[in-house]
Amino acid sequence: MNLKLYFFFLLINAFITQNYAQTFVGKIGFNDVDTFDNKELVLNGAGAKDKDYVIALYLNFEVDGPEDGIMVAEKDADMGFTIKMTSSKSKEELKNLIRIGLERATDGNSYVIEEKIREFIDLLPSEMLKHGIFRVSYEKGGVMKLYQNKRIVGTLEDSFEFKKAFFKIWLGTNPVNVELKNELLGTSDINPVLGSWKTFDKETGVALSIVRLYMIDKKLNGTIERMLRESERDAVCYKCTGEDKNQKVEGLVILKDLKLKDDYKYVNGLYTNIVSGKVADCQIWMDEDNQDVLKVRYKGGGGVHEWKRIETDEPTNREEYRTVKRF
């Protein structure tokens, strides 16, 4: 491969990894923060509808649970859905799914918004293939936009009433799937170990990096989001082995496949030492009465390391991190 092209792909991969942590439904990921019409929205929840699609709800405000479904649907605020197809659908099948959903959402009164329904259906592609992506954005003031695979396919003006019914397909009192509604509204149990943690040199106490912990297929993983010394921002793990060799340290997965032992402890995982490149067995845990300190032990680490939770009001590091179910 051309050397310039190789480093270009490395740069792109690092940029994506650094800026967009993800939440997974099975093996399908959604950015924890995503952009809709040049506005950043935060992932509230995600889940699967049978084997038809997985869907994620993005908001710019907090919700307390499924009781807020109507409030979200009827709120005139920026929000959006990202829908990733897990099976192919014809336009006729998509149209039927939408019409049935709207009839349920409006208690049989979808005729009131029939004109907007037809406008929306006219925007649908002739076929949506497996792995295709729909994005539906709503902008405060009544503008809805439909995207297919990042390409805008149409806009609905004065669509607030249609938007309310459309969002109620998943969030209303008679949703297409109750469990999916709960997942979209973020009612899964909060996992106390998830989020961003600051790591420290055990001997000097100097802060080293920020590591983000997340779940994939019910296993805990951790990625270096940022090296705190400016001189190490572009560091490369030359001594790492396998697929990690010569990879940029920022974006490197250093905790892999830890399994839950109890509410506050994960075991039987692997830890990659970015200095030596060695991979060792590891475990992490926290005390129930002090959930802002994470204890990390790995073979050859010289004892227990303590990481400290990062508290921030920024939307990219919300206090509530939830695990969604695999379908």
C-alpha cells in the first residue's frame, strides 16, 4: 500500500475512534453523540425491532423513563432517530410498517395527518437493503428531514403534528414494541463502571490518560480516549503485538473482554501495557460506597491501580451510561 495512503487511513481511523464512542445493540453500533442538521444530539437509548431493524433515539434533553414517552413525542425540540436495517424491505413493506405504526400511535385517527403521511411515504426509496441506514431528524419549529445512508432525500415543512404521531410509533402509549420503547427511553439499569476514567502513575501520582469503559456483547472493554501529556498525544505502541502493533495509543483498546462477576467487579479480561506491549490477565472492581474510584489489577502491574471517575457536564460524558440488550 502507498505509504501516504496508509497514514491517511490511520489518521481517519484515529479521528473516528477519538471523537465517537459508541453504544452497541448486538454488533451494531450507534455514536453516543451524533450530529443532526449540524446540531449535536446525545444518544438516549437504542434497541431492536424483531429482526427488521435496530433504532436509536437522540435528544438534547434528559428523560426519566418510559413515562416520558408522550412528553418526548409532543415536545417541540431538536431530536432524531437513526434506524439501521437488519433485513431488506421493499417500499411497500416500509409503507405498511409506517401506516400500521401511525394507526396504533393515533388510536386509529391517522387520517387527520394523511397529507403529511403521503408526503413522507413519497420520500421512501423503492427498496431499503439490509445494512442500509435511515435518519429522521426533527428541528424545533416543525421541520422534519429524512436521510438515507447520509444523503438527504427530502424535507417536510410544518410537520409538528406529523412528528408527534411519528415519534409515538415507538414512544407512545401503544408502541410497536413495549420493550423497545423502554430501551429507547433509557430504562435499563445504570452500570456504575461505564464512562470515562482518569488513570495515574502508581508511583508518582501523575495523571496519564483518560480511558473510556463500555460494553460489547456483555463484556467490558476500555479504550484510551486521550493521553494527557501533550508530548504523548501522537504516541504509537511499537512494542504491542498482533493487531495492536504500531497502532496509535489514543484509540487503542487496552482492556478487553472482562466478564461480570458481581455488580461491582469484572474479571478474566486482558490488559495491554502500552509501555512494554505486554498483555496480561486483569480484573477491575469498585467499592459499593465509593463508586468514583475504580481499582485495576493486572499481572506485572505492581499491585492495585486506582482510576478516578471524570465528572463533567458536557453532553459527550453524560452521567448516565446504560447497557442495551443484544437481540
